[in-house]
Amino acid sequence: MALLGPVCAPSQDRPAGTNRLYHESSPYLQLHANNPVDWYPWGDEAIELARTLDRPIFLSIGYSTCYWCHRMEEDVFENPELAAMMNERFINIKVDREERPDLDEIYMTATQLMTRRGGWPNSVFLTPALEPFFAGTYFPPEDRGRSIGFRTVITRIEELWVTEREAVEESAGRIAAAVKDTVASGAAPAEAVPGADGVELALTSLRDTFDEAWGGFGAAPKFPSPANLFLLHARAVDGNANARHMLVETLRHMCQGALYDHIGGGFHRYATDEKWRVPHFEKMLYDNAFLAEILIDTARLTADEELARFARGTLDFVLERMTLPDGGFKSAIDAQTDGREGAYYVWSREELERVLSEKELAFIGPIFGFDQAPNFEEHDYTVFLSDSISAHAKRLGLTRARVLDQLAPVIGKLRAVRDEREFPLIDDKVLSDWNGMMMSAMAKGGEFFEDARYTSAASRAAEFILEHLGGDERILRHAWRNGESKVDAFLDDYAFLMRGLVTLHRTTGEPRWLSAAEKLAGELELRLRDPAGGYYQSTANPLNLFQSKGVMDGAIPSGNGAAVEALLNLSELTGKTTYASRAEAAMRAFAADYTQYPAATKTLGVAIARYHRDKPDAGGGTGLPTSLAESIVDGSVERVGDEFRLSLQIQDGWHVNANPASSPYLIPTEVAGDVSGVRYPEGEALQFSFTDEAISVYSGNVTLEGKLSGQRLVLTYQACDDSRCLSPVDRTFEVSPR
């Protein structure tokens, strides 16, 4: 039968001691090019060989900044004896999950179904028909207590393949069918777009698991989970005080914890503890994109200067460390240096005492927890804020601004010393979907902070993607590195790149970005649309078990949910109903998933709620406030000669920001349109729970006056009470001609 011995063949087109991954562009695959394992990339050659030799396939899926992926390479794949066993018994295929998210989704689902857990590296054994029959994650080289060693795994798989082949194939068929049921939605489309009730059910699920003490949801480990945060923000904008509370508290604790890098900026992947103080140290572009964006959106909503500070620190970090000279954004930064996780980021007591003066350490110690026992592996410190800057300012009898001024040079000293350490590995491949995510954050940052650096970064990234991964002569590609782009785009690439381009258009007003988004929408429709509605993750491929088509959120929000949002945006911006029709078809296609699993389909739920809110004939049934922000302010305008007089009546208990606003993070009340020389009254200084200092506001009755050259006025305001702010409102007034 079967196991015919090693097939590793010498090659004249690659150096001795390397395998077939030598010619791959992925940094992760390159890391394994010198393994004694005879690795193949995923493709016809490896799969046909498995079928010809009738061997099982060992599929190893990981990514370049994955700590346990590195450990398994060092412990198992660099072991000549284990590699020889692998080469003799299996066809070994290595996949970069970031380069092939379609394969990662299918085989991670298989691992989760078989083991009730998942993670990377994902180690899966397949039949030559590509059906999975055994799986795990990291395996040590030898048995360790309850952990089975890879030597034992190899021996058992060989035994099963030879002696119980029929049972193995039957089991693999059942597992493949279960995977298909999970990731390839086959439910019939609903006759109508479902209601927005699922959003409230999802909010309830978050409320039930919310950690009131430390923010976030559930027990450790704790993840940023952007789909949760975007749902909370959407409901906070609608006026839900509980959603606003959960959003703000989660962001504050995440930022104050060591999940945020207080020395160099940016966010790590997740926290291993409930207080966010011991992170898993890798840094992913997508986490930093989503967190920067939600911090900007929430700072705009709440006028929270601390959240704005963390947003700016994240964008600055990406500009410094994760941006290529030509404008594309890099993918990730490793967690380890020289095999030690967090080595670049943590501090020993001896280092702190050597770097800082006694006075500096006495000042910074209570702020960053250095006055406590080491909290990382018993001898090192992570860097976290033990309390908010405002709380420390109160303790010290200083202003918040003064504390930050005194912190800056001390942090600068630590930064200078840290910069001398070996920097972790950077995965510098450019992914279309992740770049779209960061484009959106940078574009919002440029507008919010009035900082052209961020707007320029978003524009340069868009130009890079459209030139190197798109263009008029070919379809969009997913990944680029060193001039190569070999993988065609997936659903997420279209969805998040469209989203980023639309945001860039909104913030700059440049029509080319909207035009590019429309081109991608057309390409998405041609390549990935399911006739029943919604979109497949990838095109049909004989080397894939099936086309996945899902709507569940994960570490990254759902591609189908993001596509619906992007299509609704395009419909709104262009007035073309075809985009709304495509969005409606997708919402109907996933109605069963959304209705049955509202807590897992939050991104789609937010889009559905928006759809019902914005429909011209929107009626009851959603349970969501649709016009509270508009109802707070009544207004009337009259022409007086060549001038206008706009009278506003603001409901009791509410206010709008004065003009000028007290902070660049607040939205001023403003009149635009056919006007000039607008005269704004002086605001009233009031103190609120969300800010340390009084802010200037209008309340009660207010009159705005100025020159009038036509018939159209546009009033912008944001209504707030003493604990929340609603979404900004743009209201148009038509003035009778003279």
C-alpha cells in the first residue's frame, strides 16, 4: 500500500538544505524553508502526489508572529529524526493562514469540531481527498504528562491509515460534512430583511458577560473583539446609556492595561489576565486599525481626551513601525525575541533602577505599577497604568496635562533604552483587507485630529493597494510582498477595502476613492456573489473542500456583514438603488443565522438596524430610537434683509456644544451653506461627568445670525446630556427668497 518511503527530491533551482518553501514570498513560509521537513506549499503538486502515493496529508497552518508556531518549528520541524518520519509517512503542506484565510477557516473549523478548541499552529491530518480526520494545535516532540508528543502522533496516524483505513475515511467524510454545515450557509433566504430585534438580543448577551470591574466580556483571556465594540458604539450613538457605559469602560481598561504599549504605542493581541495587564505580545495590523477607529469614534462621542490620546498613539505607532516606504501597511510584529515572549517589552527591577533616577522612579513607579511586585514570569514588569491619568493627577495635586508633561521625558528614557534591544520580527507582507481597515482608521484620524499625516497615510495606502494589488488589467489580489502578488482577493478584501475607500472619500471629499470603491463592488458581485444572496469567501476551487459562505464574527468582523455596510454606504453616497438591493439580498440570505445566533452576527445586526433606521418608510418594530438626536433641538429661520436669524430651542436637560468648542474633540454647533460671517453667541461654562474641566455649551434658547447669499442653511450640532452624547445631526433649512 502505501507508505513508500521519503519523496524529498534534490532540486537545482534552490540551495541545498532548503525545501519547496524556498520560492514562496510569505514570511511565514520562508521561516520554514530550511526545515528538514520536505514541506510543500498548498497546490496541485502536493495534493496530486498524495493521491498518487495514497498517503495522508499533514497540513500545518500558522502565521509568522505566532509564538506557538515558532515553538513547534523549533521543537518538532527542526528535529531531523521527526522530520524524517514525517517525510517517510506523509505529504507535508505548510500554509500561511493570513495568505489563505479560506483554507484556515475550513480547517480551523474542523479542528474546533474535533477537539472543542482551536488555535495556531493548526495541525490537521487529511485524506488525499482533503477531508480531515485528526487534528490538534501545538504538539511537543515527545509525550509530556497529558500532552501527546508528535512522535506518538506520527506513529498512531500511520497505524490508523494502514489498519483502519475504511473507518478513517468514513470519519473524515462525516467531519467534512459537519464543517460544511458550519461555514457554508445553506439556509433559504427570507422573504424580507429581518427586523433589528437581534441587535438588542446581542446587546443583552454582552450585558450578561460584561466585567464591571475591569471591562471586557467574560473571563480571561480577554480579546479586543471589535465586533462587540462597534455594536456598543452604534447603540451608544442611538442613545443607549448602558451600551455607552460598557463601551467606555472596556476601552478605558484596555488602554490603561498593558494591552496598550505605553512606551511605543499600539496594541498587543490579547490579555492573558482579567485586568488586561499581561498581554500576548504580538501586534497585528487589524487589531490596531479597529481599536484606533473605535477610540476615535468614542472620543468624538464622549469628548474623552484620554481615549483620543491612545488613538493618536496607535496611529503614530503604525506610521513609525508598520508602514512601508511606498505606503502599504505591514501585517504584524512578532511576540518574541530570541525565543522569549515579550522580551522587547518587559522590564526588570534592575533595569528600571539603572535607567531611571531615584526621583524619576519614585514618580513613575506608582503610575505604572513599578512600586508593586513584578507581574510577568515572577521577575519582570509589564507597563500598565495602575489608574487613570486623571486619578493620578488628583493624587499628586497636579493637572492631567502637567502629569503627562512630566511623564514624557521619563517615558522617553525608557523608549531610548528599549530601542537598543533587538526588535521582534516584522511580517511585512501587505494584505488588501487589513490595509482597508487601517485606511479607515487613518482617514478618520486625519479628520478628527486635523492632522494631514494620517490623511496622507490613508491616501498613500489606497494608492499602493490599487496600483500593486488591483489596477485596470486584473482583478484585486489579496497579498503582496517584494513585488509579488499571487493570491486572488477574498470577500474580506473587497468588503474592508471598500469600507476604507468610502471612509477616505467621506473625509477628503475626493471622488476617485468613491469611484474605486464602486469598481470593487462590481468586481465582488461578478466573482463572489451567491445567486441566493450574500457572498462566498472565495471563488470555487477544486482544491478547496467547498466554498465557505458565513456571517459569523470572529477576531475580525464578518466579511459579509462588512460588505452589507459598504453597500449601504455606496447606495447612500451615489443614490444608486442597485447597491441597496444587493445589501438587502445579503441580509435576507443570512436571516436564519442572524435570527438564531444574534450574539455571533453583531456586524450584520448593526447593518440591519441601520437599514431599518434609514429606510424612508421605517416604522415601528425595531425597538431602537431613530430620531432622538433630531428631536432634541427645534429650529426656525427667517431672512432679515441680507442676513438670516436662526432660532434654536433646546430641550430641558440637554445641551449642544458652543462655537468655538472647548476641545478639538468636541463637535461645535455650526451653520454652513449659503452663509458667511456667522455670529455665534458666547457659550455657558458647565461641568459634566465625562470631563475634568468645564466646557462651553448652549442650552435653552439660542440665536445664530449671519450673512445670507442664497436660500440654504445647514445646521450641525451634537446633543448631549450630563452623561451621554447622541450622534451628530446635519439639518437643512430652506429660506424663502426675498
